[in-house]
Amino acid sequence: MGIGYGKIRLILFGGILVIFAVGFLLTRKEQLLLPREEAAWYRRPVRRLAVGICRRLLRSGTGGAASRLTAARRKRLEEDLRVLYPRKNAKRSLISYEAGKAELLLTVLLAAAAASFLTAAQGLSERKETEVIERESAGGKAQQIRLTEQQYGDFDITVEPLRLTKEQLEVEAEKLFRILPGVMAGDNSDLAHVSTALALPSSVEGSPFELVWESVTPDVISSRGEPVFAPDRDEPRRNGVLQMTAAAQSAENMCRFVHAFDVTVEDPGVSAEEQAQLRIAGALRKAEEESRTKAAFRLPAEAGGVRLTFLTGESDASVPLFLAALIAGVALFFGKDHDLRSKIGSRERQMAVDYPQIVSKLVLYLGAGVSMRGAFAKIAEAYRSGAMRGGEERYAYEEIVLMCHELDSGISEASAYAHFGLRCRSRRYTKLCSLLTQNLRRGNDALLAALQEEAQEAGEYRRLLAKQMGEEAGTKLLAPMMIMLTVTLVMIMVPAYIGFQM
């Protein structure tokens, strides 16, 4: 006897919850790496576990191709995060980013494991050992019941309502059902070893019934008694049920008797467990059919020499629930990388849009007699003031603020401009920084003329960029327009078609 599928599921999901609890205990002193307003109490255990896992994974490295691939990905992520958050520590940003992805995945897994554990526990608590199934009263509906045999799994059975005994029931019907298996076998030894077509007569000598045959499993054996999986084919063969309907017309009414015969097409490739399941299913059908005139029927105690123990109750959906949540969590985990790449693309577009404005401001300040360093300081100060009043964060201006911090810390202008160009990762900004570095010793007049020329080119580039963005927006609107066109055509054509038919 096995411990049962329900208990196995309960132990499995309980073990996952225990693993989470141990992880929470081991990582209880990890940093959250979150702003104070985002560190809600219910997030802290999972967040600390995610940070601990990511910190250990980022520290590990055993060499080999997999390790080199991980190192390359880590380097690329550090560069992207440094670009998006220039004023934050790159290592800390990487751990926080990976921890955010891991936290999302762990939250989904924890919720799925908890829900699956409760579902499995509820399903197990609702099950009880039974030997008798109560039928619906006469005139009621058939019951769809799932039974679980502790060793061989779940079985679905339809329990028909109570059928009253008819006084006009003919004894010949019972005799016919007893002799039909031998007549049906034909060239086969019996119905349990079918390899050739069955003999299905339309009538039997001495019997008043006309026989009508119907196969419940036409993919195994046809209604004419021909095995679909013939011995000369390589396809596997399975058990089937051939249902015979006998009808007799009397002077007063129609008497109708139905009986089902189990037909087995032998297949040496079927495992012992599958054979046992087939025998159990056949025994359940037979017990149900033989007791349709009783209010309840007793489940078979054995089938094919195997002792059976059934449990009532619906099979819980804990495993599909957990698998679906696992797939969703993995998809969300890798979707974070896609979001990061989208942010990088948005940053590049935003910086391209801001470039002409920045060059124009530099030209304006230089024309007013302000030095280049002072011009950048005024641009940074104006941006910070706007940000304090709730202004939008702009990546190019964030880089300018960082450059001003470097200048205030004592770094030379040439080095600060070079760092600014490298961080921006844009050909336009690199050209601007090269222009500024080359004209440091020439004075403001030479630099002002160069920047005025660059401002004209930037204006042309801005107009070209606006045209390109407009074309992209038009392309995105194409799909909704096609949908609206299709709906319009349907609204016009359907009434016209109906009117034409009338």
C-alpha cells in the first residue's frame, strides 16, 4: 500500500514551505537595499532572502564557460545600471536589481506553495475511506464521482440514479446476456483476448430480441466488432467497452435492455500498473451497472487479485496551481531584464531629445560671458530646483549634475568632460565633450563659434528625430486602425447579407 498521492503532495509543498522558513531564519540580518517607504513589514523576510541569495551568487565563481557567461552578463548589467542610476554604487545597484527579480520570483513561489499546501490539505481532509456509494433517488440525476484508490490513483465513475425493477422484465434477457460473450468471441478465445473481428449478430436463435451494437470506444474497437489497432500495425492497443442494446417490441410498450461488455485487445507493451488500473476501472463499471436497481452499491474489494481501498473526494488542483505559478514567476523573473533594456532605450531617446536644448543653453550662457564650468553649474542648479518642485527626472541633466560634483571634488575639466561623454554612451554627447576638451585653451570666443555651429546641427537632428518618432507613432496606430476597419466592414456586410438572404 502506498502513502497516497494526496499525502505526497502535502509533504512536497510542506517541504517547500519549510525550506522558505529556514531561508528566512538564515537571512534575517541581511540588508533590505530598499528605500524606507518601500520596506513594508510583509516584504522584509522575502526581500532579505532574495538579497542573501543574490549576494552569495554574485560572490561565487568556479570558472568554466558558465561562469564566464555569468560574468559577462553581470558586467553588462552593471554598465546598464550605472547608466540609469549614475549617482548610485554600481555593485549595490546590481545586487538590488537582481534581488528585486529574485524577490518577485520567491514571492510567487511562496504564495503558490502556501496555496497548494492548503489545497492539498483541504482535499486530503475531505477524503474518507468508503465501501458504499449512495445513489440518487429514482428520477434524480446521475452523479459524477471521482474515487481515489490509495495505490493506483484516481478513477472517475458515473453513478446512475435508482432504477425501479420492472415486473415485465423478461427472463430471456438475462439468458441472452449470459450466452452472448461466447457468441461474440468468434475466432477469439474470449473477450479478454481479442485479436480478430468479433461476431456481432443482429439476433440469436431462440431469442425474441433484435440486437443493436454500439462501441463506446470507437478508437479501440468499431461498432462492427473490428479492432482498430490490428495486430499488423505498430500502434499500441488499449482496452475498450462495447455496449450492446437489445430492444423488443410488445403489444403494449417497448421493452429495452442495455448491457455493456468489456473487450480487451491484448498489448504486451502495457505495464503491470496500467493493466491493474484497467481491471479496476472495469470492476467499477461492472459493480455500478449490476446494482442500478439498488439505492447504493458496494465498491469492489479486489480486482484481478489486487485488494482495493477507495477514498471519496475531489482530487485537489495543488500541483497544476503550483506549476502555473512557477511558470508565471519565471516569466516575470526574466521579464525584468526586458524592462531594463526598455529603460535603456527610453534613456537614449530622452537624451537625444534633450541634446539640442542643452547645447542651446550652453551657447546662451557663453554668449552672456559665463565660463563653461559656470554654464554647466547653472544648468545643474536649475535642474535641481525643478526636481525639488516635482519636475521630471531627465537622464542627461542627471549626468550634468554628477559632472558638476566631480568638478567640485577637484577633478580637472578635461577629465570631467571625458567621464561625462563616456557615461552618456551617445555619439552626440561624445562629440560635444571632445569639442569642449579641444577648446579649453582657446577661450570662450572660439568655443562659442564651435558651439553655435553644433547648435545648428543639433536643431536639424532634433527635427529629424521628431519626424522619426512621428512615423513610429503612426506605425503603432496601424493595428488599431485595421481592427476598426474590420469591425466597420462586419457591421456593413452582415446586415446586407441577412437582407439578401431574406
